[in-house]
Amino acid sequence: MKDDGQILNSGMEYETVELDEEGGSIVIIDQTLLPGKMELIHLRTAQEIWDAIYLLKVRGAPAIGVTAAFGIYLLAKGIDAGDYESFYREFIKQKDYLNSARPTAVNLSWALERMERVCQENKEQGINEIKEALKREAIAIKEEDVWVCRTIGEYGLGLVKPGDGILTHCNAGQLATSKYGTATAPIYLGQEKGYHFRVFADETRPLLQGARLTAYELKAAGVDVTLICDNMSAMVMKNGWIDAVFVGCDRVAWNGDTANKIGTSLVAIAAKRHKIPFYVCAPTSTIDRRTKTGGDIHIEQRPEEEVTSMWYKERMAPEGVKVYNPAFDVTDHDLITAVVTEYGIARAPYEKAFQEIFEKKEKALEAFRENGK
């Protein structure tokens, strides 16, 4: 394990999120420093974990979920309580604090609620046994993420053919997950099979996740990737260079509306105009039964400095100008060709398709509980 602040030469051989049990920390790649600097940092306190999520040092719905699971385990491990009620009360306090870091990405609350259920289901056990159960669950969440991403990649790969041009927006890659990514999983699996995809990556203003992260990791993997500005996506589609669009998402409403990084809906509109399939790669953990439509999704507002001055040597907007800086937008379900999950491909009507996906998932989980596979 590297020391805090150790700068490394290349990033993709390192895990996005890792538990350092011996050191009592979560180890993450600080994604705010990419692509110029690859640095691993250690998160030990609730404040450090919260800041890492809010400040986008770790980002991407699956990676946030894994970080939250490891984080609440480490915080729970440090709770000094002699009885369950005292332990659980402090656990909920820490859980609610972490959950406040980013409201739109459903995996944050999903992972924390899953960890809370472990507490409740083991309330008759001793405190040490509960802590061990939390550790096992956090590790399971990460291991499942790897399987989920690869399986999404396998389904997604069946939607394209060798040599296709693929457009993606933001970063739903390995840096956003434990491995493979969601939207990039078909690309990575295609790379393994010699599909020779031509990938176009939107820069993704204002935080440039496509330029800094997607272009970085795909280039490191040897993928043929071309970086474009966000306002160029319609042009490359019109040129006939794009055969499919793959994007990730942070929350899927029950009607199929999806919240993803700001600018995604514009890509979907352009794809619809040019008759290009638009696929959303979504782990079932991001499908929120309680959110009926995209209008019910809370959209996080980010600081104005991200637009006015963050990437410039000198401020590039007039002082005092009003700034609207939503982190996400909602892509309406009628613009989405299909939602690719680890339990199959869902197409409209999405309420019916998602119900079938969740029934398939429950049967698989029942089989696992009964047979261990």
C-alpha cells in the first residue's frame, strides 16, 4: 500500500476504491487531479469520506456506493458502544451524514441502506459480530459491482458490431466503478475480443470528466478514442461516424427517465434526430422504484466557480453574473432506445420491463441463497 500523497506513474493498474483494513482507511484515486497527476489518497474520518464524495475525488454512482459501504463500515468499526441501541444510534448518525454528500446518485443511499439492513438483521448478535457482518457486506458490494459491470458489458456488446463508432458522455468507465465501468464495459470487452471500436468521448463541461477521465482511461487501455467538445456530438453523428451511444446514469426513474451528467439529454436528442440508438447502461441498483418519473429526481446544484473560473488561469466570466450549474439533467424515456442492466436489456414500456428485470433478479438471488451460486 502506498503512503498518502504518493504520486504514481500510471493509474489503470490501481483500483478506483480499495479497503485498507490494516491502515484503517479507504484508498481512492483522487480523480480531481487526473490526468496530470495520479495520486492515491487515504480516507479515514467521516469528514474526509464526505468531502471525497462531494468534491468528486471519487465519483460515478457505483464507485460512490462502494466508497459509502467501506466508509460506513470503518466508521462503525470505530463506534465504542456496549449495547445495540447505542451502537445503532451512532451508526444512523454517521450513515445520514454520509448520505447527505450527493443527493442525485441513488447508489449512495442504496449502499448505506443495505449496510443498515445488516445492522438490523444482526441486532441479536454482539457488537463485534455486527462489525464483522458489515465488513463482509461492504466487500460483497464491491465484488458484485465487478460482476455487474462485466455482465452489463456482455449485454451491451451484443448491441453493436466490430468496427462500430461509439459515442459516450461523461465518465461511466473503470474510474466510476470497481472495474470495467458501465457505459465503457462493452468497449473494454470489445477491446479484449478485437472489435476495434472507434470511440468518441464528449469533454463533458463544466467538470470535463470526459476529457480528463474517459479519454485518459480509454487511451491507457489502447482504445481508439477521439475527444470532442460537447457541442460537436451532432456533427460527428451527421458525419456518419457514430453507430451507437452508450452512457451511464446516476438514477433511473420507474418510467425509464434517467438522470445522468449534464448534457446527456442533448446527446439523446441529437441521436434521436439522426436515428442512432441511445443506450443507458444502468446497474439495477440505480433503478429507483420510489421515483416514478424524472421530474421527481432531485438535481444537485454545483458551485458557480466550476463554470466561471475553475479551469481558467484568469476568470472567464464577468464578476457578479448569475450562474446556473446543475450537475445532472434528465433524459426522457422516449429518447432512450434501451436500458442495459446486469439482468437483461429493458425496452419500453419501462415499468413492465423493469418489473420483469427485478423478478429475474429476485429469482437469481433466491437460487444463490439456496445453492450458493
